[in-house]
Amino acid sequence: MKKQMKKLPFFLPFGGCRGRCVYCSQSTITGAADLISPELVSSVLMDLDEPREVCFFGGSFCRFGFSKVKEYLDSVVKYAPEGSRIRFSTYPGDLSNKSMRDLINTYPIACIELGIPSLDPDVLSLCKREADPEAILNDIKNIMHDSLPLGVQMMIGLPGQTKESSLADLKKLAEIKGPISWDLRLYPCLVLEGTELEKMMNSGSYHPINLEQAVKWGGIFIDRAVSLGFNPIRIGLQESELLASKVRGGPHHAALGEMIASESLVRKLTRNSMTGPWIVPDEHISKFTGHGCFGLQRLAELNGTTVNAVSEKLSFFPRAENIV
Ligand code: SF4
């Protein structure tokens, strides 16, 4: 199996953002209150002893403007160990500028993660995202034309969003990406303290999805995404005490990502064979046995039988690379 380079994230809360998306509270999500400067990034990188994937998250990276973006990227090529690469998240339209793309293309980019919570204009408007879906799709085509590696950050459970609209978004993105694999982060929408979304929930204009809805919707979404050639690298926000203390609504659970991954796998199995038997790589055992045997229970529910009955039809095999 290809060894993944360790990631080193730097959080730039709201860095470059022109407005506030209704659900966003970067101080709660990242735990970082202040922007870290390129000089501070450099001082951390010069102490590393092996290459890293240096990540800039928490804002709209390319909206810092040409010279600031260059300062951050230069800090990596000048001070991180040779072989290090760069990953950052940004608004899709931030790369509509050709000179910005040309600048970015001179650096060792591992992935540009585009924030595309939805492509539905009504959802984007309710979320106060200043984005036009057609423009987003055009921008993506331009970025791909310049051979920059892409990933997407998507959401479910947003105001005005339905399961169908989110799956339609996936399909549109899959049509554009073609056979290339794109990293995918999926964030079920949480209502965080102090956000516009909290006000919307309190006024009754927004009703967050609950845990069960998020797991089922997310499971279907991830199953579809994998079959369309996306590579899920994260499901749900990173759990922390701070996050737990600031959630005011929505599907908050420390194991939400694992539960959605279990649901996705179970749906794939039952899609291939509703009655089994099922043979699965042993790296997935915890998806069946974890969290009160959540995966086994869902397999039994979808199969219309009992946990014991599906357990007897489920077996695991070691992958070749795990055999010493
Ligand atoms: S979701 Fe992204 S673009 Fe929107 S306010 Fe948060 S960091 Fe900025």
C-alpha cells in the first residue's frame, strides 16, 4: 500500500473569507483564534526532520491575494524538508484568476480542496455562500485544464438541502472530474454556538438533521461517492472538547464518521447481494463490530433478519499487503 505522507495542518481561521457562511465558526472547528503568519509557519517547518504534507486550512486560502499566498507557499519550499508537499482549502472561484493558478502551479501541490458544500443555488443562497454553481463548474474546468490536483469539501443537512440535491451535486462533480480520483471530505452540518445558523434554528427557519438521518444520508452519499471515484479522507468534523461544548444542534456524535463509513459499506454489500454471504477485507472488521455492533445491526436491518443470522454469513480475509 502506498505510504501516505504525514500531514501538518496550519489553521488560518477565516483567512481570506469575505463573508461568513451561516454554519461556520472556525474558532470552534479549529480551536485556533488567530492567523498564523508565514514567518511562524517557517519557524515550525525548519525544525522538521522528514517531509510533510503541509496543509493550510480554515479559510479561503487564495483570497489572501497573490503576495500573501506566495509568502505562505514560499515558506514551505524554503523551510520544509525536501519532498514536502502542499495542501490547502479555498473557495472555488479563488482560482478563476489565471495568474493565481500559474503561481500555484509552480509549487509542489498535493491537493487543492475546494469548498463546495452544495451546487444548489437555493442552498448556497440560504448558506450565504457567494457562489454561482455554473461559475463553480467552469472554475473547476479551468483548474483541471492547468493540471492542478483537486479535492472537494462537501456537506449534508444544510438549509434547503435534500438528499437528492446532494447526490445530484456529486454526479455533476463526477462528470467533470472523469476517471481521476478526487479526495473528498464530507461534513454533516452542525449548528455551532454564535453562528447565523443557530439564529435560524432558534427562529424555526432551519431544522437540523438528527444523528440517524445523518448516518443514513451520509452512508448513501459516501457509497455513491466511492462508486463515482471519490476518495473519502474525512467524514465529520474533528471531535474535540471545544467542539462538543459549542454544538447547539444537529448530528453531533464522536463516532459519526465511523458510523457513516459503516452505513456506506453495509449499503454496498446489500446492493451487491441482499442475502449474502459477504466476504470483506479484514481492515473493515471494526465497521461491523464498533459502536455497539452498529454495522452488524444495520446489515441485519437492511437484510430483514437478526444480527446472529448476518454474522454467520459475513467473513473476512486478510489483504495481501497485510500478510507477512
Ligand atoms: S465555510 Fe469557508 S468560506 Fe465560509 S466562512 Fe467558513 S472558512 Fe470562510
